[in-house]
Amino acid sequence: MTVALPPADERAVDGRRMRCRITGDGPPVLLLHGIGRTLDDFTALHTALARDHRVLAVDLPGHGGSAPLDGTHTLPALAAAVAGFLDAAGVTGPAHLVGNSLGGAVAMRLAVDAPHRAASLALLNSAGFGQEVTVALRLLAVPPLARLLLRPHPAIARRTERAIFVDPAYVTEERIAAALAVARQPHAARVMRELVRDLGTWRGVRPQWRAELLDAVAALDLPTLLVWGDRDLILPAAHLGYARSRLPRARSHLFRDTGHMPQIERTAEVESLLRDLWTGDPAG
């Protein structure tokens, strides 16, 4: 392992290392993190769900402890790699897909490309529902600025963590150190630039891939949950309204005083919403 991350497992997928954490027994649940992040954003929720599910979390290619792809990092390429990870983990049937931010878009892409892998979709502050995105990500589409902004620096790591959470108690030195360690990997900046170019421009998230993907997701008619934090500074909560209009049969919930990662700031409540989705409980 090249970075100081919490202990986890590994699986080989097409000859490449993918860092993962797999615990519990029961119906499979797959947890997918956001851009520039790691599976550790799901640690608390992972533990809670693993009481009666087989929970799999994985670092996306080029993130955390997972090796980068040989080719360009795009949304379809990430989804294909995740499908390979599921095969390597012995999950060939449907799993409950849970994605935060970019991970939500990956989950949707996976469900569309391989419908047999999806039992349900839970999208937490997910990419794919609007053009607006934090200026920090939009500037990464401008090469000179990207080179400057992607230089590992403690102040940048701290600022990023502060933007993610409403409650400053979650902006811990451990999280800042882990983010900085991940950013220092030799491939990290390239992976970020490739994904930003694939998904957006300096104006924001591209509409073309969003429209195509959402049309396809709506056609799947999967049990779906939409969750947002009302004080998200990365992907604004206004996106939830559009998400509801595009996926009108989905359950949805807006958390108050919550930022970009409700699975961390509202772990117990997110767990409850997920369990209601999976059991069909109308309380969700």
C-alpha cells in the first residue's frame, strides 16, 4: 500500500489492485464513494449495514489504494471496473447499489450497463442531476489551474474537508491527513483531470451524459432512494428537485443542516432509509 489509509482488503481485477472492505453476511450491498475520495467515507454506514448484509466497499480505480486504469478514467470505465470487482468478490447476482457524489453516477452507469447487477439504487448527493458544481471542480477543467489546484497541500486538503461537512467536528486531522496522502499519489492528479474532462467543463457538469443516463435509469424502474443534504456546497440541494422530476417513483429525503456526505453526518438516519427501501417499508 502506497498511502497511509486504514486497513482494508484487496482484490485483483484484470491484473490491477483494488482496495476494498468486505464484511458481513446476507444480501449484497455495494458502497461507492465520490471523486478524489475513498471507501473510508462509508466506514460507519458499512459497519451498521454489515449486521445483516454482505457489504462491499471499494476504492474506485486511481483512488485511495486502488491502482489506476491503463486507459482513460471515464464514467463507463469506472463502472466496468466495479463490475469486475464484483465478479472478483463472487457477487454475480443483483446487489443494492449505494453511491455518494460521483459514486452515485457510477452506480447508475453500472445499473444501466449491467441491469442484472442492480437490486436497488440509493443515490446520496449524487452527481448527474444538474450542471451546478463547486467552483473548485469546475476549475479543474482548465489545465493551468488544474495543475495548481491539484498540488498536494495541507491547506487545500483542510479546505476541501471543511467544504464537505456542516459540522466542523467531522473535519478531523485524520481525515485531512488521509486526503493529503491520497492526493500525493503519482497518478492522483491525472485521474482527477481525466474524470473532470469526461464529466464536465469549466461551466459545470455536461448535460449530454446526464440526460442519456437518467433516461436509461428511469427505464429500469428500480427501487430508488434519493438523499441530499440541504447545505451541500459541492452539489447543491436544488438538484434534488430535478432528481425527483426525472425519477418520480423514487423515494426521497432532504436532511437539514447536512452537507455533501449524509452517510457520515446522518449515518443512523441514512441506514434507516436504506433498510426501508430494501424491505419496501412505506415509512421510507
